[in-house]
Amino acid sequence: MIKLLVADDSALMRKLLEKIFLAQGDFDIRFARNGTEALELVRTFKPDVVTLDVQMPGMDGLSCLAKIMLESPRPVVMISSLTAEGADATLEAMELGAVDFVSKPSGVISLEIDNLEPMLVAKIRGAAKARINPALRLRERIRHQFNASSGAKSPPRLTKSSSGYSARGPGLVLIGTSTGGPAALDIVLPQLPSDFPWPVVVAQHMPAAFTNSFAKRLDRYCQLDVVEVARPMRLEPGTIYIGRGDADVIVGTRAKGAVAMPAPAKADYIWHPSVERMVESAMECYDAPRLTGVMLTGMGYDGAEAMTRLKKAGGHTIAQSEDSAVVWGMPGELIKAGGADEVAGIEDIANLIIKSVVVVDASH
């Protein structure tokens, strides 16, 4: 049985969620109306997974999440609205340690909940298997609080490339991730120095209402510029391109060079922005040795086939290790397929990306 705690101030939402999870047959459920009740049940019920409504009276979802991650870290899935305010709060929750989020229905909840059910159940089951690293979450909280209070970009953690390094010619870094991705990217991307010589394109499974806020938040503490791909954009060194949610991000060519651009989501691909489609499109524009593929935490197998083909064609691939991933689905599938050149903990991945892109000049 999966012990599930649902915290939501809406009696209707609690009733609908109870119906969904009781029908599964393997959930033991408790309910809380606010953050205070949720904290007490975390201590007594000891749930495997907690869902938190972002907006609750009294102690809200973010305050409750922070206390849970300090007192008794466990997988938490946020329930939020598809608004700018909801997006900002949800992304803050990801930085504070939540493993995933679900968007509330935008219309009549009782009519739309059936469409939400398959994804909701899948995300809760996935969260139940998620790994929580209390020490890692603490570092993320401290860094988040520093950035929020200073309003400035944080200093780089790695020494910038010096004259002893040079790029292996033009190329592109491709990063794919899903569940747990915002926190993982929060660790990897700020470590890339400001003179990193290749553009970086990221496919993070996320709704369209969230990706612009996500790019802006990353831009505040990354040394590279971070932008959402909302239109065709020329790929330039010194920039990280975040795929727009509910669409796909693909790489193409124009007269002035390679571009990243949004493309309508295709039914052939299950998840969006699709890692598989991103990598496939990049391989049509770049020779494989000019591509570095990175697979971070996430449910499912999106991108594993394409990155395996990339490795076989001469590209370089890196997968996040099982012990450092919130959910090892995507990197695990890449490794099982023999598609990973290197496997590393999340704190070491940025260094491997840099090493795959630059070469040491022996004369220095």
C-alpha cells in the first residue's frame, strides 16, 4: 500500500481525489485542510507521498513544504493553478524540494478531473519511488534564499575557461529531463562558466504556462543567459535555451546558422517538450561528434533511444547516476540501452559537460 496524504482546502477537490485513489486499490489516504493539519499528519501518519495545494488558508503549501523538508523529508507533489503566480510558486516549490507538480483543472473541476486522473495517478506512483536527499535539498534551499535576497546572479562555482582551454569547434549541448529536473538543472546549469563555448538546449517536461517563468528564474543565477524558446532563435554561445512547454523544441538550420525553435507537439511523442525529438533534430543539423547529450532525472524513457543512437554515431552522452536522481527512469533507460558514455552524480555532471566540449592545450 502507498500511504498518501492529500492537503487541500477544497472539500470538493478532496472528495474527487479520494474517489480517484481509492479506486486504485493500493492507496491508504489521509486528508488535511491546511498546512498545519498536514504537518501533524506527516508526523503521525508518516505518508510515502504528500500532495500540497499551493494556496491554502493559514499555512500555505510553500511554508508547509519547507517545514516538511526540514523536519521529515519525503516526496511531495504540488497542486497548482496554471497562472503566472501559480507558476512562480510551483517553481519555488521545486527549488525547495518538491519532486513534481500537477496543474489544477482550469474549468469546472468535477468535469475535468477525469482527464487529469491518469497523469495524476502516474505522478503519485512515480513520486512514491522518488529518492530524497536531505543534504542536497538543504543546499538548494540555501542557494535559493541567497538568490532571492540578493536579486543578483550567483558567482560561478567553477573557474572560467582560461587560455589553456579551447572549444572542439562549433557544437551543441542537449539536456533532457522530467521529474526532479528543475532542482537538477538548478545544480548543473549555474556551474557552466560565462565563456562556455557551446549553446545549450534543454527539454524539460513542463506546461507552457511555466517555462517562461522557469527560464527567468534560471537566468537570475546562471552565468550564461537563459531564454525560453518561444520563436526561432539563432543558437549562440553563452546562452541556454529552454524549450517551451506543451510544445517541442527542435534544432534547425537557417541561412545564418543553426536555430532552436518551437514546434507543435506531435502525437508520435508521448512527453513534451520531447527529448527524443530534440536530439533527433539536432543530429540532422550537426555531425554527431559535435553533440553532447545529457540525460537527467525523470520518469519514463523519453530520449533514451535517440541518445543511444547519438552515442553510436560518435556523439558524447552523459547520464545521471541512480543514487543522485530523484527518479532514475530516463537516465536508467539510457544506461540500460548502452547509450551512456559516462555516468555521474548530479554535482559532477557540469564538469563532465565542460570536459566534453573543451580540449586542453598542452603548450599551457
